[in-house]
Amino acid sequence: MDGFSDNVKEIIDKFELRNQIKRMVQADVLLDVLEKFTSPDINLSPHDTLDRDGRKLVGLSNLGMGYVFEELIRKFNEENNEEAGEHFTPREVIKLMTHLLFIPVKDKLPPVITVYDGACGSGGMLTESQDFITDGEGEIKSKAAVYLYGKEVNGETYAICKSDMMIKGNNPENIKFGSTLATDEFSGMRFDFMLSNPPYGKSYKSDQKFILDKKEVLDPRFEVPLQNFQGESEILPAIPRSSDGQLLFLMDMVNKMKRLDESPLGSRIASVHNGSSLFTGDAGKGGSNIRRYIIENDWLEAIVQLPNNLFYNTGITTYIWVLSNQKVPERKGKVQLIDASELYQKLRKNLGEKNCEFAPEHIEKITRLYLEMPNQGISKVFDNQDFGFYKITVERPLRLATQFTEEGVSTLRYLPALSEVMAWVYEQWGEEIYASLDVHKKAIEDYLEREEINLSPKLRKSLFNVKTWQQQRELMQVGEKVMEVMGEELWMDFNQFSTALDTTLKKLKIKLSASEKKQICNAVSWRDENAAKVVKKVHKFKENQLSDLLTKLGTTEKNLADYGYWVGKKQGEWLEYEPDSELRDTENVQLKEQIHDYFVREVRPHVEDAWIAVDKTQIGYEISFNKYFYQHKPLRSLEEVTAEILQLEQETEGLLKKLVSFGEVE
């Protein structure tokens, strides 16, 4: 085995053949296996031979060996599928993908074609694409030279793919081993066609350290330029939740699309995904940013919903995304959705989860729908903007009642973030903690572990710092002094209370930081819907400042309250209120609708003091097949239901009579 080429030796290593041979020796079956391969009744060589009875055994060509190998791969994968979206894609699904990918441009194919699959598995999509393009009896019959590229993370599957490439005369060097998400082996390369069935619903946490460092994106494949609501360009992360990395594979392919100045055809992509790729990820988050980037660049041509139970290892609903950066004129600004969920024929025998398949006529019908792009039945055509929405934040003012009480002031002894732990510590050891905490550190650590309280390093440091305790005691003492002056009067206007507090502190010659003053206010205040609104800021705009604000918000002075600027008591004064986080709400507004029109119609009639927080507005995209293809099934009439109940009662009565009379009912 050491005499083979480096490529073959790598395949041997990935298959762990040496270990397999050891196991066969231990099981005493190695000789039996070798005898099968060397049997005169089997001819695996390229030359014609005779069997032991003198009958001619035709030699096995490279193409024939490829068919044998492919059949073994199919059987292996049907029996050994593990996780949803992994390993083997049914041949009829690949056939549909190749039709959607190549048929629309079959007369424009270049003389040299590159095909890429970033989750190539055993290479089925790559070789099927090559066969579909070059088959002399097929629909395309191209004479183009087709070069296949792929990457696979599973060692044995990679070895199968590389073996297949060698057997079929393709360059095995173009198949790389490793995680597509962790490293980009084809960085800088662009491909004519890309197709893939990446793993979906599978965590990519092991690759995350190569993609993201806290909030910094490390790999430029996974960040995208987008405009915010104000029209300013931003570079945003295109990284979905770590539990599902399927859209990262799509971004890898998008990153490898050929520019139109490189190829008039651009690039075309077909990728299989599950339903979460259509909607998971809130506006402004990774999944939504990916959908937005693709749709706003007008690259999404179509999405085809496939039947359930079409794959060997999962019964969930799957979809084929079709992308192109060179749309034909009639597709520009449009996205086609095709519901092919009812186009299938049942299998006689289930293969794992797979209980149905596409017949040739189904593939032909879906391809025809795609090419003709009708807007009826199971094919619907939408504007790109139909999938987009604004996620607006609706704020309401904070209303606080305030009153100094001994109980409220006593809470100032503790940091708000550590109030529970510090209260327990003070209850245990009282005033002695202001001298030293070292002697009690072990007991406090045990308490934290017992109560399963996880503290950040910063909070832990504060907890065991005597200075923290002393500063909090001093703040509590300040609260007690202020209470002596201000008394226990109930304030229903926090703004007046805040002014009175400042006056009292000045009178007592006490200086507090903004955070210390805020802690005192929080300790003696609570939400009350009958209290006055808390003013955050009073604005006195000059004429040009007001004009700039109106331009920025795209509104008039009359509607400024809808954007959080309320007319004050004095001339030219505008009030901005403190928002109440507990009353905060969000609304999704379609991109085609004006946000203010929606707000006036849907929000203002119900909440008079609400406003739109424009700076928090996000743009998102999601696609809902159920929404667009839902067909209402009317309820049956009361008469029909009554008749069925009466019929069932009669049948039941007959059965009871038979039971009671032992079958002697007339």
C-alpha cells in the first residue's frame, strides 16, 4: 500500500484500511475477501478474461468501474445516514437541481465550466452535474471541459469522493479535506456553478472560533455590506445562531460567485435547506441579514418546496434555493416560489425515512414551471420587497412614583447587581464585614456554589472588596440624611422629586456621581401608571436644528410626537420622555408600507402616549410558504356532521345488540 501515489495513500489513510485489514485478520476473513476479488468468475480488470468454464468476461472500463462504485456508495449511504442533511442526497433530487441550474442557460455554456460543492460528501452532486452537462444523449450535450471542486469534513466520505474523482478521470487534487466553515481552501477562486446539500439543524460551535471572536467577524465571507434604516452603509455580521450553520454554506457559495466582468453568465447556485433558513433570525440578526443581502442584491431567483420524506434520513420539509447574479430581464426584482410538496410517487418499500420519490414527469413539470414562471397555482411570483419588513420599536413613557422609606433606603447598603448575595452576607456577619472579608471568603464561595449563583469576574471582585461595602454603606447614610430633610412625602411627579433631591443634596453639601444619584432614585421609586411622565431631556431647537430633525425623521412638526418629541409648556420647547423598558413593544411593518401610516392606524388608537424609536428600527427578511400557499378548508355543514353522528350511533347500537344477544340479532 505504500507504493501508491500520495493521493491514493491519503485515501487509504482516510478509509483506515490498515486498521480494517488488522480487524479482518483477527476475524480470520481476510483470505475470503481476497479470494472474492481474485476469483476467476469476477473480472474487475480493464482487460477481457475467461472464467473457469471458458466463458468470456468483458473488461471493466473506467466508466463501468464508476457505475459499480456509485452503486456501492448509494447502498452504503442508504443504510448509514445519520443526521438530517448529511451524507446522501437522492439522485432524483440532484437531477432536479441540475435541471434548475443548467437548463435555463444550456445554450450559453462556456467552453470551460467549473462546478463547486462546499459540502460535497461522496461527490454525487459534482459527478451528476458533469454527466448532465456532457451526456451525449442528454438534454445539453455540451462538449465543454468540466472541472469539479469540493470540500468534505468527514474522513471516510472524503475518501469515497476522492476515489470517485480518480476512477472517473477527474482531478482528485480539487477535492479538499476539512471544514468549509473553518478554512477557505478555495479563497480567491470563483465558480460558474455551485450546488450543495449542507448539513442543517447541526451546530457549528467547533468552527465558531475561526469565524467569530466575541463580536469581531474573523472571516470576510461571513459579513455583508447593508444600509441601515437611515440609509447609512454598514458592514454587518452574516452569522446565524451557532446551533444551525446551513446558511453559512450558502454565504460561502455567494462569496464565490463570478463577477459579470469575469463571465457574462455570472454564477448560478442551487442549495438544499430546511425551513429554518427561510425565517430563523430576527431583523438585524445573522440569518435575516443573509436573506436580506441575497434578496436586495437581486440574486434569489426561486425557492422550490420539496415533498416531505424525500430524503433517506429526515422527514422534514426541505427547499431548493436557486440563485443567480445574472437574472434574465423578466426575473429582475422578482422571486418565484414553487410548491412541489404534492408532486411525488410513493415507494413500494421505505428506505429509512424516504417513502416517496420524484418521477421523471415531476422533474419535468417543476422545471417547466421554473422556466415559464407562471403566477398561479403552485407557482407564485413576488417582488423582492414583498419578503422584507421594518421591525419598529414602540416606546411608552416611564411613570414613577417616589417616596423615601426606611426599607427603600436600607437597600442602598448593597450593589443592585449583588443585592441578594450581599444581603445574605450581611445577615450572616453584620458589621464585621466592613473590616475584612477574607475570613468568610470560603463560606461565601460555598453559598454561591450551593445556590448556583454565577457571577462575572468583575462582580466577584466587587463582592470580595471591602471598599465596595464601605462605599455602599456611605451611600446608604447619604440616603438617611436626605430622608431626614425631605421626609416621607409621596411624589407622583418624578421630575419634581429629582429637582427637590438636587436642592437637598446642595443644601447638605453632598456631591454624588450620576450613578450614585440614580441608585438612590431607584431605591425609593416604583412604576405607577397614574404618575407623571419622566422627562429625559428638554430640547430648545433653533429653526435650522428643527428643520434638520424633521428632514432626518421624514415628518412634519405636527407629527413630531409620533417620533418621541412632545410640545413643552414653553414656546419652542420640546420634551423627550424616558422610555419604560417594560412597556416597550415591537411591530413588523411591510417594506411597501409607510411606517408612520402603520403607526397611526395600528398603534396610536390604542396607546395615546406611544412613539416610534426611529434609531432602533431594523430591516429584516423572511419567507413563509404557508402564508403564500395556504388554502382554506371550509368547515363541514351542521347537517352533514349531524347525519354522520346519527349513522355512527346506529352502527354502535347494532354492535351492542350483537354483543348482548351473542350474535342473534335479526
